[in-house]
Amino acid sequence: MYGIIRNITINNIIRCMAVFFAIFLVVSCENTEENDSAANKADRIKEENQMVAYINKICRTKPDEALDLLDKAEMSHKMRTVKVNLLRAMTYVDGYYDINKGLEYAMKAYNDPSIKNDTLPQITIARMLTALNYALSRFSQACSMATEGSALAYAVGDKEAIAYFYQFIAFTKYELGDHGEAYRYFDRSIKLYKQLTDEQPHWVYVSDMFAVQLKEIQYLNDEGRHREALAKTADCKATLKRLATFPDLADGLHDKFTAQYLSVACCVLYNTGNKDKAEDGYRRMMATQYVKSDLGQNTPAIYQVLSGRYKEALERAQKEDASYKDRDTVNTLFIDEVLSNGLAASQQLGYHNRANSYYNRILSLKDSLYLRNQKQTAMELSEIYESRDKDIQLVEKDAVIKRNRMFLVMAAIIIVLALAAIAAIIRYNRIIQNKNKAVVRNIEEKLQLIQIANHSRTDNKDDAADRELFERIDNAIREKQLFLQADFTRDTLCQMLNINKTQCSSVIKAYANCSFPSYINRLRLNHAIELMKRYPQYSIEAIANDCGMERANFHRRFIEEFGITPSEFKKTKL
């Protein structure tokens, strides 16, 4: 799904930027200095508009030139600072695919005091910041910005903007674990888009509605609510069909959306037992031009893993992974989809070293994402305080001496608070970083069970039968998640597989380096770790029960295995 999510997200970013600058050209006409003459205003507006148009034209192909022109425009005061910063944000995203830098300059625009009372640019900046934060997996910030933007849009009756913000509230609520609220916002967003498409038929609105419908189906399927997901595919398919009726639809866009729809629909059909239909959909998906392109190469991967096409899935995951090596845009979606597909395919193919590499990268990248988000938060705090300081300076120009003194004191307090906040964040980051590294190292050592079990013995022909028996046992337990059953025993396993009890214990001891109960408990604990990372809102008791263990026993076993309590592990937020 990552390819779908990524493309939808980036399209939204680009679109919100395009909308912003179209609107901002108009807004700029209303926000010039009052003491300018009519002629000077007209000349400046014309020059600004020409500059915006030119930057918009070259930012993707000549980003260095675009940034140089913007620096000169800012230094010569030929363009308002807020507009310069937004053009910089657009250039970094479109020209360099540097979303972090784009976010930095978008925040500067957001904190610019010149637009405090202008709702229209505030809405469009909120759109940009929502999409950028989401693209960086900063879900809390994206949700907060989307909520703020929806309130602004509601105040002016901008139905399209409300629908846009509602979809991102739905996305972020889901990622943050509030699934019930997420689905309510899905319904609200889709309802608004349907109204828009009825009132103002345009392929952009229809494509936005398609993206929201497809994302909801994906989430339902990922939750195991396959029948509900299947029921919603009909509306999504109808939306896709409607898109084809627009003569001005961009070239290749319907082909792309078709591939994305089939990627999700095939998984839903497969999970609901309609495997023949799923295979037919897969063939149609593979026939699309989008899947054959670099941008859409990972689209079929998740179905390929699901349907047992592990080599094809691994090949596509590797290509998608390679395309991101020089980018600083890796997010949780990339980790959960691209790297996870590679991990799953490698495990199924028996490529244990490669699987281990994928697993370690996932842990490492999740740790780096946490630190990156902390640094970004510190930067935003600094930017906010800087903005406040500039605002104070503007007020000082027209204030009396007494108020000047008051504001100077406030400025000093703010600077002190900013420095204290940044110092606290840095200190906290160091503590958390050290603790996280220690925990990760500990857990990584413990989670080598899979690899150790498969490599602890030589590949001598004399051991082939035992190894085959162990792999048979291991696959049966893992694939059916038998270890999650509280009453699962060695006797149950042996009866199920029709194998000798003594031989069962012997091969587990040889290849897992532990007894059968310890082996099962390790699988349960590894599963518990994944649950805690994926669903941080779950209680320890709920996780223990899901793993087939009582809370007290779970707590004791967890400490014995990893040297840390379950609660302490959750607090690390890995």
C-alpha cells in the first residue's frame, strides 16, 4: 500500500501548493503597504506576480536558480517575506523532494505576522503543513494542523477545504490509534466530496473522493474487517468509473488510479475467499502502465506477498528501497510497507540474512524517525519564539515608551524560555536516545532467535531430516499463530503434525537452543513487542491476553527475556 499512500500524499502536497499560489496572487493585491501610491502598488503587484509565475515554472527543473532569485527578491524587498518562504517551501518539495526543508519554510510562513487576519492564506498554508507533516509521519502535528484548518475553512464556508482537512484528520486519527473517530471523519469527508462532485463536477474532486474511499477500504482490510472492506469497494469502483468520463483528466491518471484500486481490491477479494477474482484483478493490475513505471513498481507487492509470489514481491521491494537511498523522506509508511514486504518475502524464501537485515533496518529507522521528529519539534519551537520576537519589534515602532519597556521585558522572557525549552529538549533527547539504544540492543539480541534457530547447526546431510522437521514445526506454529493459544502444548502440536514427542523436543532444543515452553514463550513475547509498537494505546493486560499469557506470568517472562518491564518498554516509544 505504500506506493498508493505515497502518491496520494505527494499529489495532495503539490495540489495544495498550486492552490495556495493561485489564491495568494489575489491575496497579495489586498495586502500591500497603505502608504504606497496606486502606481507603485500596481507595479509591485505585477512584478511579484511575474516572479511567482516564473518560480512556479522552474522550481522543479531548476531549483537552484529558483532559490537564488528568491534570495535576491527578499534582500531587495521586491517580494513579501511570507510569499518568499512559501515559494521556497514549494521549491524544496518539488525540486529537491526535501520535505523537511519544505516544512521549515512553510512554518516560517505560518508564523508570519502579516497574514494574522487573512483567513484565505491561513487556510492554504494549513493545507500545506497538514500534507507535509503527514508525509513525514508526524501524525499528531498533521492532525492538529488539519483540525485548525477545518475550523478556518468552516468559518468561510469553504466546503472543498473542509473535505480536504477531514480526510487528513481521518488518516492521522487512524495512525494515532483512534480508529472509531477516524472512520467518522472518513464518512464526513466522503459525504462532502459527493456534494461537491454533484454541485461542481470536476475530476479533481472526484479523484480526491476516490483517494479517501480507497484509503478507508485499505484500513478496514488491514484491521481484518474484510467483509466491510468488500462492501465499500463497489462505491470506490463507481468513483473510478466516473473519473474516466472527464475529457480533461490528466494523461495516465486513470491508469494509475486503476492500478491503485486493483492493488487494494485484490487483497480484499483474496481475504474474503474470492481468489479467482483476485487473480483476475491482479492480471489486470499488472497490465497497467503505472505498475510498469518506476513510481508504481511497488503497487503489486503486498498482494504478491499475500498470494505467495515472494520473489516478485522481494524484487519490487528492493527496487523501491533503492529509489529512496538518497532521500530524507523515509516515513513509517515506507517502513511498514516497503521494508515489511521485503522482510516478509525474505523470510518466506528462507533468505535469513536478508530478513535479518530488513528487520534491523526497521528498528533503526523507527528510532531515527523518533529523533528526527524531536529535532523538528525543537526547530518549530525556536521558529515560534523567533516569530513572536519579530512581532514585538513591529509593535514597538508605534508604541509608547512605557509599552516598549514592557515588550522588551517580554522579549527577554521569551528568549530565556526558548533557550530553556531547547536545552530541555536536547537534554531529554540525549536521555531518551541512550535508553532507546540500550533497549533496542537488548531486544535485537533476543529477537535473533529466528536466525539462530536456522543457523545454529551446520547444513550437513545428516542433519537434513531434523532441520526439515524443525522447519515444519516452526512454520506450522508461526503461520497459524498457534503460540497465541493459552492452552497450546507440545502434545497438541505433536498430535496435529503426527510426530513423535521426544523427537519434537529434541529438534526444538537443537535448533532453537531452548525447551518447547521457552520457545513458545519467546514467540509470544516477540509478538507482544510488535503489538506494543503498533498499538501503543493497548494496555499491558490486553497485550498479555492476546499473546495467550496471564499478566503476572507475562510480566515476569518479559523481564527475564529482555531485562526491562513491559511498561518501561512502552515508554521508550520505539
